[in-house]
Amino acid sequence: MSANIMTLTRHIIDEQYKYPEATGEFTNLMNDICFAAKRISYHTNKAGLLDVLGETDLINVQGEKVQKLDVFAHDTMVKALDHGGNLCCMASEEEEGIISIPEQYPIGKYVCLFDPLDGSSNIDANVSVGTIFSIYKRITDDDKPGTIEDCLQPGHQQVCAGYVVYGSSTMLVYTTGNGVHGFTLDPSFGEFVLSHPNIKIPDRANIYSVNESNFDYWDNNVKNYIRYVKATDEKTNRPLNSRYIGSMVSDIHRNLLYGGIFLYPASSKAQNGKLRLIYEANPMAFIVEQAGGRASNGHGDIMQIVPKELHQRVPLFIGSKYDVVMVEEFIRGERES
């Protein structure tokens, strides 16, 4: 291995040295997440060969059919994180309540919230999917098990957020509030290697990503914005290119690199939006904002919302700053075209 290669583990350790008070718990926690990501990546890449395709007979707390790979990814995350002494509790999009640390293991000072496999309904079609994670410091007593209060913190209190996209390569992108960095898994020696240092999202979008089949269910202000980005105007580089994968991790990852806006508005079918605040919106908002972008519920910063429940849903507009601000103007009725 070249001396110039920066692995994810070394990158985290180098960051740790900047903080004399660091105990190493966060580094250990990130190593556990990396291990889980590698294992999920292996099974995702062999989804046509291993018995992980298709649905189970289960319905999750969201009322959605559970894919076999959902179960595997959830179990892998829990088993990788529950014994290291780094967490006081966890929460997963696939579980109704918090996940306690087993009594035989030590309790740590962090909380990890995760969506084990975002976009899993696409896995049978070999479409890129991902894992999203978010880390907070606990706010309850250090010597007791974690509680739901530790999980229901606003997004601006995150100490780390990241995602792993399983596609043509496996890539982990994360931030601790000091920029956004991407690491690609090198299968030759099983390490995540720095491939995208200090990612910055372009200020203006070239791409918009939205499920336009819901158009008739949106309010008129959102419809006006979509009409605007589809209209031809060379002075403002319109129309924007429409690109929608249906796997949020993949859509936002592409927009982060190329410049774009991802939208999942509220609708008459989902009046509170569809995406989960603590498992999807907050971690992606932290990443995108650290890259110079913006994330909003249409009226303000996503990360200022104080969650009331584990599976709270929100509308989400996220991506290039200029374009998210413009969406907010349309939603307030300040623009029509």
C-alpha cells in the first residue's frame, strides 16, 4: 500500500489528535460502522447469488413490506454496534422503539441512529442503495442506559453524519462538522480509501430529483417551482436536467458531486411528508450543509426541528443552496415563475 494512501481509519485518528480530550470512543464507533458497511456491501454486491433478494412476510413500523436485505442490514448494524462500549442506545428505521445495549456490555456516551438500507425496494433491479447513519452525544446520565430522549435531539446537535452508497463501487461519505470527505472501498485490501477530499456542492443546480408521479398531489406553489425548472430559459440555464433514481442516498450523492436539488414535498397523500426526520433528513442535511448546500422543510432549516417521535416525517428540499432558497421562495408564494 502506498504511503500516500489515506484510509478512513487513519483519517479519523488524525482528526482525533486535534482534540486533547478525545477518548477514542468515537474512533472505535466509526470503525464498527465501517465493519458493518463492508459486510452489507459484500452481501449487496452478491444479492443475485446469495439468498437475500425478495420480500419477507414482515411489515415494518412504516407500514412497508420488509425486504430480506433490510433485515440483514439492520441486524448487521445492531450486532456491529451493540458491544463496543461506545453507545448508550441505538434507533433504527426498522424498529418501532429504541434499541437498548444488552446488559452484559458496557454503556458509552454516544447514540447512533440509522437507516440500515435506504432504497431497498430497488435492490432486485440492481439499483444503487445505501446506509445512512447519524451520531449524537447522549444528554442523559452517563452511568445509565440511554433513553428515547437521547435519540430525539435536533439535527444541529449531531457530532457526525454519514452515508454509504453501494453501487459500482462502495463509497462512505461523512462529516464531523469539519467538511465532507468521501472514501471508496478498495476490495483488494478491504479498506475505505480517501477518494473525494473536502467535497463541495456547486452553489447552483444542474439537476432536479423528484418523483413527478406525485405532481397532482402537491400544492400549487410546489407545482409552480417544478414548472419553472422545466421551462426553457438560456439566461438561467433552464431547463434543469431531471434525474430521479428513487434511492435517496444515490440521488443526493450524485447531486452533491454534480450540483442538484432533491425534493420530497408534502402532498395530499402524505401531509407531513414521507421521509424520516432523524434517520434520513437530519444526517443528509448535516452532510449537504457542511458541503456548502442547504436543507429545508420548505419553511426553514431541517436541523432546527426538535423531533417529537422516532419515526417523525418531514418534507425535504435539499441540495445546492441557491436552488433550495428558491424553492422556499416559491413555497412562501413570493415567486410564481
